[in-house]
Amino acid sequence: MTQSERTAWFKRTDYDRTDAETRKRLLEAAAQTFREHGYAKASIAKITEAAGLSRASFYVYFTSREEVFHVLVDDLIERTIEAQRGRRGQVGTDPHAALTSTIGSVLTLYADTNDLIALLEERAKVDAAAGEKWQSLWGRQTDRAVRWVSRLQADGLADPDVDARLVCEAMNAVLLHFGIRHRGAAEAELARVRDDLTGLYERMIGFRVAP
């Protein structure tokens, strides 16, 4: 790290590093660079070049390539949780609509971010911190889905003998697979896949229409 970069690092506390427009530019450039070059070749120089900023600017907001990668992954994890929240409060009113909305949101997210997900899976094999985030990505997603299906079972809206965790883990893998296959697909095509996968999920859990 050069003297100017060290100076930038010490100035970190003088900036709002969460909402700054420069930080956003760096994150977008980092995502692009990781997508185009992979992790090993995604240097800080390439990230700052893509952002149109100096290396010193990078160190105002991040300490390393590893940190900016983990920030991107943390954002991905939170976005997957947000994509599931359409289910909440709709179990007793319209669980079919809740499931359709959630599958559509998660499918679209996976289609948009499958490069980062694949890179995280790769890094998880050699980096313990990345491994923990990989487990968090799938674990939190699955746990929330299991709770939702369990509520349906308790309310008599799903087959009580179905293994909720097995179904939810399997469906998450299916969503990722179809997200990868439909990257860049038209909205109408994603809607068709969403509806097909909703029907599949409902058959897997033995969904029952409320009387």
C-alpha cells in the first residue's frame, strides 16, 4: 500500500462509507470485475479502473479485494432473504400468491447473480470465511422456507408427512439451476418458468387449497 493509500485508509472514519456514491461505484465495478475475470485475476487495479477511480479511493472504503468480495456476498445474502419475505402474513390469506411471488423474486435474483453465487461456491472450498457465507446463503434461505412450509402443514394446507427440509433444499437447488439457465431471459419467459416451478413446489409439498 502506498503512502497515499495509507492516508486514504486512515481517513475512512471521516466518510459515510455505507451510503456514499463512490462506494456504490466501487461495488458495482467489483461485481463486474469478478464476473469478467474471476476472483484470482480481479485485482484492485482492475476494480478501480472499471470504476474510473484511483486506488487511493478504494482504500477509503475497503481494506482489500477480499473485503469488497465479502461485502458483495453479504448483500446477496440479504437480498435472498428479502426475496422470501413475500410469504410472511399470507399463509392464511393466499399462500399460492405468496409462493408464486417468492419463487418469481428468487428466480430473478438467481438469474441476475448466478456468477457471484458460482464464485462464492468456488471460494468456499479454499477460504473458511467464504465457506461460512456459503453456508449462510443456503442455510438461512432453507430455514426460512422450512418454517413457511411447516406453517402450511400445521394449518392443514400441506401434506404433514412431507419432509419440509428435504423439499426446501431441493427446491432451492432447482431455482438456482433455472436461474442460471434463464440468465438474461425476457420477463415473459421468467414468468412462465415461475409459474411452472410454483406448480412443482406445490406438488412437492402436497399443497391443499384452503376450504
